Amino acid sequence: MAARRRKRARRRRGRFSFLYKLLSLFLILAAIVTGCIVFFRANHIVVSGESRYSEEEIIAATGVELGENLFQLDKFRMVQQMQTQLPYLDDISITRRLPDTLVITVTESQPVAALEYNGEWWLLDSSCKLLERGDASLAQGRAVLLGLTPLSPSVGTRLAVDQEGEEAPKLEALLALLAALDARDMTGEITDFIDLTSESEIRLGYGGTLTVEIPLYSSDFALQARRLQGTLEQLAQQGSTASGTLTLPAEGTRAWLTAQRWMPDNLPDLSGAETGAAESGETAAPESGGTEGAVASPAPSVTPTQPEQAQG
């Protein structure tokens, strides 16, 4: 009997010990949470990175007031709000530097093309975010996007088109291509136009002298960007100028360069200079392993090139 009583007493002590530990853990967590709420406040806000916006404009766009608790800030909402109010902001990173500092790091979007709609012009970046609205002066020196009709465009939002129409897959393909080119820092060389009027190809101006044709429904735009970069590097190594029309295949490894440059018929004349349907190129791409400096004849010619694979 005495042994049973001692055993029951040990069980009771064990249960009380567990409850005591659980209560202690709860009190510790409550103290930590209370400390975070009471002590960790945004007494300083630091902005880093290059942007056209001032530090005051960026801080104001966050909606954060000095003294707010660092752990109660909704960073996702802050980023969305900043990108809507300040459309030229691209990547935004918000971090806490304890005990009392909020750090905002920003990078700026770079315009890639301009789009005309209902007499107004819109600038967009490589993610097709609409950066700015204005007159034709916005398009000066920019590639003109052809073949897409915006759906309720608004500065700070992504370009949208009718999802039930034929333009939806074209926009999806454009986004994939621009992302692949941007990953290789190649979007800055897009010039003159991005043409999506074809049902089978994306055509874009590159470097001011070249038109690049890429299959619209390519299964791997990253591969196409690598092919383009490899071809351009091969031409540069052989002292050739990239001009004319470069066609990247859907399959295989060879690219085809013609001396005549394809240009869209409906390209707006923003500079006052006449824009023809085609411009003659000067240099044909060399065949892999061929001689240097192969020059095309005035008549259109076709020269295959098997580009070396760019690194990455």
C-alpha cells in the first residue's frame, strides 16, 4: 500500500512538473513578444541603391512612420505600394537592422520599349511593367512594341491584353524572351522595334543594325538568348559587323544571317527620317570554322552560322 501511494505521488509531481515547464515556456515567449513590441521600433529608416526618386519620396511611399514597431510592418504590402506609387522601382528589399533601423534597398527599372495606344505612349521595362505615360517624345530612341493592344493600361501595373484573344500567348512569349535576354544583360541592345504581328515569329531590332527573328512558340527562350549571344560573340571575334537579319531556328544549332535587314512596314517615324521596309546589311555571318571577314554581296544572300555556345 505504501509503495502504491509513493508511486501515485511521483505521478502527480511529474504532471505538475510538466505543467510548470509549459507555463514557464509560455511566459518566456510572452516576454519576448512584449519586448519586440515595446522596444524594437523604427527610429531610423535608411535607403540605399540608385534611383531617380529621392530618399524622402521612397520613405513616403512605404507608408511607414517613425516609431512604428519593426515586427508589425507588412513588408509585402509595402513593396506593392512602393512599386505602384514609384513605378521606376524594380527590385525592392526591406530588412530590419535591430534594434531600431529599417533598411530599404532599391534598384531602378530600365525602359526597354515604348507602346502606342489611343494616341498616348507608354514606356515599359523587361517585365512589361508600364513605367510612364506621355507623348511621342517618350518613344524617342526606344524600341517600339508592335502587335499588342493594351487592356486598361495604368502606370505601375503590368501590361495586360485580352486573355481570350490571340495576343495573350504572344505577350507570354515576349515576357519569357525579355527575361532570358535580361538575364544576360542584353535588353539594353534592343533597338528600333519589337514586332509581334507575325503568327510565328518575334522580330526585334538589335544593336541598331540587326534584326533578330526568333520562333514565337519557342520551348526554350533561354537557349535562344544563348544562341544569339554566341552568334554575336563569334561575329565579333572574326571582326564582322552584325547587320542584316539573323534567324534563330526552333530546332538545330545553325543560325541564318541574310544581308538584307527586315524592318516592319508600320513602324512609326518618330525622328522624321524615312523608314523603309528593309535596309541592306554589309556583313554576312561566317560559317563555323570559315574565313574571317566574309563580306556579303549587294544582293540578298543567306549564310549559315553555327554559333559557339555562350557561357552560362
